[in-house]
Amino acid sequence: MLALAREAIAQFEGVTEAEFAARRLYQASLAWYLLGIGEAAARVSDPSRALVPGVPWTRVVGTRHIISHEHDRLAPGKLWRVLRVHLPHMVEALEATVHLLPAKPDTAG
């Protein structure tokens, strides 16, 4: 989640809101990042989510569902707000608490 959010923010550094709104490719690219972030968030356990209260887990996963099922109705203004407001807040919350999360379990068998 953290890596994808950082990458999404960096990808659009220097892009204005007007440019973003005019380019469907930009909107689709951000939607792809949000899908990945939502998929990752869905796999975080409830106990781990409780360690990072600054992330609106239900909304992150819900955004993924909206994008995947209503991709034809994406609103550039809403995507822009996610990019410039919500993702930076999520990055801050994750950076401040990621050390509290358990290491990824060994699934090698």
C-alpha cells in the first residue's frame, strides 16, 4: 500500500488539476494505483488495521470496489482529491506506524 501510494503521488508530481482532468490516461493510471492499494488493504487483518488507525480502511477497500465496478463513471475531480489529499494522508499514517505491523508471514512452506 505504502509503495503504491508513494509511486502514485510521484507519478503525478508536476501535473496540474486541469491537465489531469483533460487526460483520461492519467485518470486510468491513478485508478490502477487505487485498485492495487485497495487490494492490498483488503488483505490487512483487523488486528493490524487497528495498529494504523489513521488509514480509513473501509473507504480504501470501498474505493477499490467502486473503481472496479463503475470504472466508466470515474469523476476526475474526485480522483484528483484522492491523489492530492487522501493519498498523502494515508502515506503519513502508514509511515508513522508501519513499524508496528507484523512482518509478512512466511508462506514458503
